[in-house]
Amino acid sequence: MAQKVIIDCDPGIDDALALVFAHGDPGLDVCGITTVAGNVDLDKTTANALRVRDFIGMGDVPVVPGSAVPLLRPGLDAREIHGNTGLAGARLPAALSGPAPGHAVDYLIETISAAPGEITLVAVGPLTNIALAVRREPALTSLVRDFVIMGGSAGRGNRTPAAEFNILADPESAAIVFSAGWTVTMIGLDVTLQARVTAAVRDRMRGLGRLADDLLLPSLAGYRTNEPAGSGPAGSGPAGSGAAGSGAAGSGAAGSGAAGSGAAGSGAAGPGGGRPAAELGRPDDLADPAVHDVCAVARVTRPDLISCVPALVQVETAGRLTSGMTVTDFAAPAAQHNAMVGAGIDVDAFWDLVLSAYQRVAAGMASQ
Ligand code: BDR
Ligand code: CA
């Protein structure tokens, strides 16, 4: 039976691609979408979720707006990556209907509580809604089937040398979420920078009709990644341990100092495809973007494709230069582990999976 998921997101180009994937994957049943301010403001992330939902024919899956600002800090957006609309390049018609009534935090608590142990929560934006939900209803942590995020990094960041965007945008919420008493499956940059949209992947998208012509390809063309091709943390920690699988993942964790060796900045120049350090992080590098959020959803439906390593993850909230860093200790005693940290990904199998889901969505759109 398909796994029920709620996707908490801030569309966002890769969020949109993750929603399309979730809709097309037969192993997933999207029961709700909640939105949060992140890549762009809440009105836009909500409007974008609605437009994507209606464009791909997801029916009446509720889109429930949530938090418009981080818990304590002013908002931080990523318009330079996703464009002013949040879906730069995409050509989507207006949504057919508006958001569902109510607030995402209430929706999450009510929906997950009504189906204990059945719903996997996937959060691919800043963690504001999730922090508020677990504060209001601490039992949520045992009511979910599983909890998976796209966010963080055991090595370097992307928005700063230390921090990944989703965590940096609301570090206090992330700190609450990581210390809430559940196991967070953290699909961070260690994984997501390995699975890039190469020219070959884009070629495989061609021929998917309106889905490709109006959403996938133009938004990927408009997606100004700030992670240069080849900047994956290979060799800097468990992500570099290679293919998904328990052997590779385990070896990364085995006291090899994996977390420390991937410290911000250190992993980038070496494994960056031989590129000079000065080129890394250039916002105008458009080659082969990473579709971060799709990886988190893929982990739900095909956990075998993305290996994870147990660890203690703590979020830096006070650092002058390191705010939002997910300090990942693979050597912490097992009793302290609060996360399964994504390490390796079988990239070819990932794209086979994602592209067949896209094919299913495209076929559904063609028959409408
Ligand atoms: C994350 O930040 C956002 O810009 C993306 O949508 C993704 O969730 C990657 O760091
Ligand atoms: Ca996102």
C-alpha cells in the first residue's frame, strides 16, 4: 500500500519538482501539502504549491498555509536561486482554487493525530511549522510514521560556509525539531549535491509534454544554483563513502571522524571536480543543479537508494559565523543519536525512479 505523506514545503523550484515526484510515485500517497515562508514569502510559496498541484492534476489535495516568518528572526529568502516568484521560468496557469482554511500547524497536528503511525512527514523548507507543531503537541513525534527533512549538512553549507539554507533560515526552529525526541532523517547537502540534473537527465525529461515544457525544463533553466557542479562533499565524510548501502554508510560512521573532516569549506576545494577554490560558490554557475528536495521524498519511497548513518545532530543558534550549522557527531554514544544522516545515494537508480514518476504524471496530464 502507498505510504501516506504530508509535505511541508516552500516552493521553490526543487520543492515543485519534489511535489511532482511525490504525485507520480506509486509508493506515495500525498494527503496534504503545508507551506512555510522560505525561498519566497508565504503568499508566494502557497500560491506556487497550489499552481503546481492544479497543473499536474493532484486533485483536491489540501494546501494549507503555515508560518509567514521564522520563530525569532527576520525572514531570509532565496530569491537569487528561485527567482522573485519562487518558480523562475515556469509557465503555470493560475490555480483553480485557493488554499484550505486553517493553519498548517493545526492541520499537521489534527491530520497526523487522526492516523497514528500512518503518516510520514517530509519537511523540505525551513522548519518553523514543524517546531510549532511539536511544541503544541509533543506527542506528534511518536504519532508520525517517520520524519524526513531536506536540510543541513554534515560538512559544509551552501548559503554560508557553515549552514544550509533551510536550517539557516530558522535555526531556532531547527534546534527545537532536532531535540524533540524523535529520529530526524536528515537528507542534507551530503546527499543532495551528489544527485544533479545533468544534461543527460534533462534529455530524458524532453518528451514529457507540458510537464517538461512548462515546468520541469524552464524552471531548471531558471534555477540559479549556488552549488557548482562537482562540489559535492565526496571524500569529506560519509557522503563520500560512495553508493547507497549499509556497508558504505556504516564505514563512513565508524569513528572515521566523518563529521569533523567535512567541516565547512574543507570539503569543497578538494573534491570540487578539480576546480579552483575561488570558483566554488559562484552564484552564476548554472551547470547541473541539485534538486535537493526531491532526494528527501525519494528516501521515503525508496530508502534503499539513500544510505543513512546514525548521529547526534545539534543546531548552532548562537554562532557568529556558524549560525544554522548542523553540527553532526557520528562518534556520539548511540543513546544520544537523534538523527539518521543521509550519506550515499545511488544516483542512477534515483534518476530512474524520479523520471518514471515524471512519466506517470505526464501521462496523466495528457489524458486529462
Ligand atoms: C534547500 O534550500 C532551498 O532553497 C531549496 O528549496 C532546498 O529546500 C537547499 O539548501
Ligand atoms: Ca525547499
